[in-house]
Amino acid sequence: MKYSWREEELVEYFTLSSDELKYLENKTSAGRIGFSILMKFMQYEGRFPTFINEIPKSVINFIANQLDLSPNEIHKYNWKGREAKQQRSKIRELYGFKKWSGE
């Protein structure tokens, strides 16, 4: 993912729709920002981020602002935890992706 984004690009690629916001209900602040970033990263890149440093700060800030959260909430998200695995599965389901089996 590129690291330098113009404001209009952030709006085009990382604005959360009202339908997408519905998937954030009943999630913690860290879960909301984590799910949102995973979802938007998947839409743009066609894959999930491998590590947090792949996500430009401008993208994190833009998404956090939409959620009325501190961008620092992303550091509370457990990228390898059960919640993240469930969220990745949900996002794959939403967009019709199947998990690669390596075969």
C-alpha cells in the first residue's frame, strides 16, 4: 500500500459507508477501528495487512476520525487474536473471498 495519500483519495477509498458502519455495532473501540481498517485495506489491496506498519498513519487517522476515536486505539487491537481472526473471516464472507488453503 502506498504511504502518501491526498485527501480526495482518502475520501474515495477509505470512507465508511452506512452499511459498513452497521458491522461495527457491539464492538469495542479497538475492535471498531481494527475491523474498519481490515475491511478497507482488503477492499483496496485485495488482502489483509500482515503488520500494522503496512497501514499509513494518514489512513489510520482518517478512519479513526470517522469513528470519533483516537488513532491510538489501533495499538490496543490484537492483530493475531481470536477477534481479529473472526473479523477477517467476516470480511472475507462479506466480499466473497475464500481463505487460501495453500494447495
